[in-house]
Amino acid sequence: MLLDKGFYNISGPAWSGRGKIAKVDVSVDGGRNWRPARLEGPVMAKCLTRFNIDWVWDGKPAIVQSRATDETGHIQPTYRQNRAVRGSRSIYHNNSIQSWLVQESGEVKNVQLS
């Protein structure tokens, strides 16, 4: 829950089963624009890597997303990209980009973009 407009630090874990996390990008507009986040050490192969980025929330609805890129160049896929490869009934090893809707009230909930 965001209590008021203003400064926030978005943070979370990134992971790749292929190698070290090389970078994490964050979007606050549903994936239209991406900004690079800071990685926090240590960054090790096949381990969770913490990231963070500063954000000033204007009080309007926003969809926050993060996507990781690993040292092999693999970019974390969207749900649509995963479904194209695995089909719509696959529920295991879902590494798709997660989306978080920030509502005007400040309530935050997990949503799935198609």
C-alpha cells in the first residue's frame, strides 16, 4: 500500500537459471518504457540478485514491472511470449514478467497483462 504521492524505492529479487543477472529494467507504465535499475551485490550465477530503482509516484494508476537479463543475453519473457512456447496450460517454472497495479488509492495488487 502506498500511503501518498511522492518518492518510493522499488526493489525486488531477480533470478535466471542460466547464469548471473546482467541487468534489470523497470517499467511503471505497463512495459511501454523501461529504465535500468541498480543491482545489489553479490551477483552470482543462478542466485537471486536484489535490484532497486527510485520512483516518484504522481498518484495516478501505474503498472509496475521488472524484467531481468542474464549474462547469456536471455531476457525475461512476457506471459504472451511464454504461452507461445509452452502453451496456455503450462503452470510450472513460470518465469514471466510479473505486473503490479498501483491504484489511485495506493492499493497494490498483482495483475496479469495479456
